[in-house]
Amino acid sequence: MALMAAGVVMAAGGAFLIFGRDVHAMTPAEEGLHPTQFPWEHTKWHKTYDHASLRRGFQVYREVCASCHSLSRIPYRTLVGNMMTVDEAKALAEENEYDTDPNDEGEIEKRPGKLSDYIPSPYKNDEAARAANNGALPPDLSLMVKARHGGVNYIFSLLTGYPEEPPAGATVPDGLNFNPYFPGTGIAMARVLFDGLVEYEDGTPATTSQMAKDVVEFLNWSAEPEADERKKMGWKVIAVTSVLLGLSIWVKKYKWAPIKSRKIVYNPPVVGTPVSKLKQMENQKAK
Amino acid sequence: MASPIYNLFFRKNTAMLTTVFVTMFGFQMAFDTGSTVLWDKINQGRQWKDIKSRYMEKEDEE
């Protein structure tokens, strides 16, 4: 009896270990709140970026994020034909100074930026960036959408997810801000987007969520500038290859039809005439 | 077997090759144009070419 009870307990224990409470390497707080799936239009397979949104998003980047975050993989020339005219991009590039190649005396001078130059970083180097931000490095945003789980949903949730006050019981270390979406919930970046922070030239109301949406779509473009072309090409490839697939199925059927519809009949030899009898018949013929 | 189509396009190797190249060229043009028209229709108002007039015109005024 006692043995049976022990067996039941052990089986229950085993079942609990296998099917029971999940075991996490991290607590949910360390993992961060999973972002909401937002109904993005530009991530659909048949939709391009909304380039008016990219233009607004770039404005948000320049006016808000650029004071802390670099965007070092984006040269001015890529803006042309995506969200700016040539003249606008040139004017923007000329606002910044870049080093020249060494002249005859080996001196490096300054020249205004050109279309081929890359968007300048706010800090000289990572150490300077850390020093200015309480020891936290504002990461480069060029590939940020690709670099975080959840991509656009995560960054949108992060930017719009700062509560007025941390919830009761949450511990927020000094110098950090509470954001449930950030793994660990304590993030060195404070809330940066507030209603009406920028003024859009196209008259779109600059609400927090509008700015977040625009800047996130812009960051998606900076991480995947080829997406529009890639999607279009993808559809063309699918169109052509599906015709080819149809054709090859037809050819296969055409070639196999006579083989598949062939009737194979097997006529077994007549059994039952013993060999001795055959020999007798042969002998009779011979006579 | 000697249909006019066969005689004209496939009988001689040179004619066959010409047919292939000309069809290829024509098909590609038609396919590319067609898919661009469709794509632009699906994405009406979203692409830079749809909105750039706003910013081009503004420059002319200045």
C-alpha cells in the first residue's frame, strides 16, 4: 500500500516536471513584455513603404533621435528618390562639415558635406556617447529594426510604452526609466516622444503614436532599403515560376499519359502438360 | 506537319533562335510594364513618385 502511494507521488512528480510549470532562464521582467502586433501597412507582402511617412519619420529622427543616436550606415544619396529631392538632400548634406583628404602639407581640412557622405554621428566615439548618457550607449539605429526581436512592433511599443509612473512594486534603478517592453524594464533612454514635439510640413498631426509610427517605418527603411524593390521582384518571380510550374506539370502528364494508361496483360503459359507427354508427342511425329 | 507557323518560325535554326530572342524581348517588356502598372496601382499614393510633385513644385515657387 505504502509502495503504491509512493509510486503515485513519484508519477505525479514526474508529470509535474514534464508538463508542469514552465521553466524560464529569465524572469518575465528580464525578458520584457512582448510587443503588440500592430497592423502595419508597409510590412504586407504587396505594399511598399509609405514614402510620405518615411519623410516624416526622417524628420523625427533628425529632430529628436539624432541628438543621441547615430545612423551611420545611411548616406545622403539614399534619401534622394525615397523621401527627398536631390536639392533638398544636397542642402542637408552641406549643413555638416567633413574631413578632406590630407592636402600637400598633410593637413586635413574641413569641407561641406556631399551626397556621398554618411549622416554624421552625434558623438565622436562610443566613449563620448556613454559619458553623455549616464554610461549607457545609445545604439546606432541603422539596423535596429533587424537587431531586435519584434522589430517594428518592439520599437513602436518601446517608444510609446513609457507609463506615467512605474507600477507599484517595480524597482527602477537610479538613472533608469521604467519601460515594460525593454528587457529588464529599466532603460537608460527616457521617454522622448510627446504630442506636438515636431511640426510636420504635410500637416499630419504630430501625436506621440504618429511620430513613433513614422520614425519606426523610417527605421525599417534604413534597415531594409531594398524592401520595395524586393517585394515587387518577388511577385514577378512567383508569377513567372508558377507559369513554368504549370507548364512542367502539363509536360509531365503529356509524356506519362501513354505509359500510365497502358494496360499490361500477362498471359501465363498453359500449365498441365507434363514433359513426358510432350516427348511422347514428339516421338509420334517423328515416326 | 508543314504548317505555315512551323515553316516560318521553327523549321530553320536561325529562325527558331530569332523567334526565341524576339519573343523574349517582347515578353519581358510587356511583363515588366504590366507588373509595374499593377504594382503602382496597388501602392497608389505610397511611393515617392506619387508624392514628389509636392516637393518639386515647392522648389519652383521659391
